[in-house]
Amino acid sequence: MSWRAIPMKFAGTCLVCNKKIEVNEVALWAKGLGVKHQACAEVKQLKCIVCGGSAGCLDCEFADNCDLDKVSQMCICKKCSEAKDAFSLYQISVLKRYPLLNLKQ
């Protein structure tokens, strides 16, 4: 089933956040499923701080408890976390991106 962007003719409730969708607001609709805000439909993913690839948010063991808007952006993907020197790679990557964190200066 594909979602279609439509201007709302009637007020509705978003399937994702349970907040009201106002009349004339553009929302995503799917027959038999309902409506959701366009912003609620966006899949958010963090980038791995080591390799820059996807951190694998959709498959993360903490996905049910994670608020991607509030958590640290210094996540690591499964592949990089399983590397032999994962912690060293993580430290180096964090210090490259955030040099102010280097307290040894």
C-alpha cells in the first residue's frame, strides 16, 4: 500500500504520534490504514561516527527506547563496534569531530 500526500478534508489523528491533523493540512493517507503527518513518516537514522555509514537505527537493540532527536549523535554501527580496536577507533573519530573534547592538550 502506498502513502499519498493529500490536503485533509476532515480533521484526523496521526497513526504515529497520535496528535491531531488539522483540516487543509497536508498529510499522508493510505486506504484502509489511515493518516499520518509527513514529518512522522520520515525515517530518521544516525550515522556511525567511525565510518560515516548508517548506524543501523532500524535494527538497533535499543530502538524501542531511543528518541533520535534527543540521543547523542556519537553512535557506532554494528560492523565498527565489532572491530578488534573498536574503542580506539571510536575515540579517534570523536576527537577528530569534536577536538574540544581532547582534555590532554
